[in-house]
Amino acid sequence: MTEGIRQKMAAEKEKMSSMNRQEKIAYIIDYYKVHILIGIALIALIIGVIWQVFFNNQEVVYHFAIINEEMNTESDRQMMDSLTEYFDLNPRREEVTVDSMYNIPYMQNEEGVTVNLDGSPSSDHSTYEKFFLNMSVNAIDAAVMPESFMTYCNGLGRYYSDLRDIFSEDFLSRYEDRFCYSTDDTGEEYLCGLYTDGTVFDASYFARSAGEEMVEAYGRQVLAFPAGSQHTDRHEAFVQWIFEVMTMPEE
């Protein structure tokens, strides 16, 4: 077998001795193209694995849910970029997520039919289930919602933190005029959130094109913090971002 390999190598060497440089390169590429392609594929695979392990291993450090506003993935992306900058994150390692894909029907008409805010009947409960599933696994850190949805949730159980338990008195004093109080399913009153008047989450801004009736149907919007939030250390910065960065733009 060794002798056969030697003869083959000698024949290849003799064949290439009569070729010029360009002919040699073309011959090598054509003769070894399968080996070259396999080598390139292996190198690409190794680089891909290294990139995923060392450079693209992002951890979600905050998740913000927007309930029953306009579902807009482009706006979500812009807010994610803004929060990434505001939190001073390393985008290779850390990630914030903003999700407006929560169109949750929770109101009922006189016939007992579940309806959307505009009064139209709704049979799609997928985002309802998505929201409460994410709440049950503590996947949501903050949420903006209609005050009526907050009231609905409080009728089911205590899903949201009392702000007096997660913020200092000094910090809360800055937002005293925004306090939203409600009662939970036991009848206990608590400070459940902050009204988002004057921000882009104000119904008079995001629902303005839907007409006054829809703006009134949305009502005041509330910023709340689920009781099981995993990233409480970022809550203060998030509140400041809402009320300092996401202010309603001048017309």
C-alpha cells in the first residue's frame, strides 16, 4: 500500500512539474475541492461555537410587558435599544426585552360575553394565558396596563408589589402625585402602581388616532411591578426611564 501511495505521489509531482503557477493552483483547487470545502465548513462551525459561547451568550436582565396598547414590534425594538443604553448594559452579555404583544380581553358585556376594549366580542384568550403564565414563572419585571385591568387582576389575587415594599420613601416622594391605590382580593388597600400620565403610555397619546371614545375606554394607564420580579435592583432606574425619557413628545 505504501508503495502505491509513493507511485501516485510521484505521478502527481511529475504532472504538476509541467504546469505554470496558475495551472498548479487551479489543479489543486479542483483536485482537493471536497477536502477544502469540508475544511472551511469545520472552521466555520468552530468559529460559530466560539462566538455563541464567548460573545453572544446574552442574559435577559429585565422584561417589560405592555398590556392592551398598540401592538408594535418596531416600537418595542426602539424601547429595547433605549433601555439598553439607559441601563448601560453590555449588549453582548445583557439584554432587555419589551413585549407589547398582549391584547388581553378581560371585560364582559351585559350578556356576559368577553369583549375587547372597543366592545367587540373576543374568543382569543392566547395572550391572556401568555400573560398569566409569564407572571406565574416570574418572567415579567414591570408592566404598563389600563387601570381597569389592574382592578381585574386584583380581583383574582395579589399579583403586584406594594411600591412601599420595593422603593424607599425618599424615592417614592418624587412620584407622590402619580400614586395609584387599589384593593386586592382580600380587601386590603395597597400602593399598586404609578399613573403614566404625560408619557408615551398615556392613552391620550398612544390611542389618539382611535378617537376620544377609545381614549376614554382605555382610561388611565398604570405602571406596576409583579410581586415575583427577579430584577428588583433595576426598578428605580426603570421608573426614571419611564418618566424622564419616555415623555409624551410635543405635537
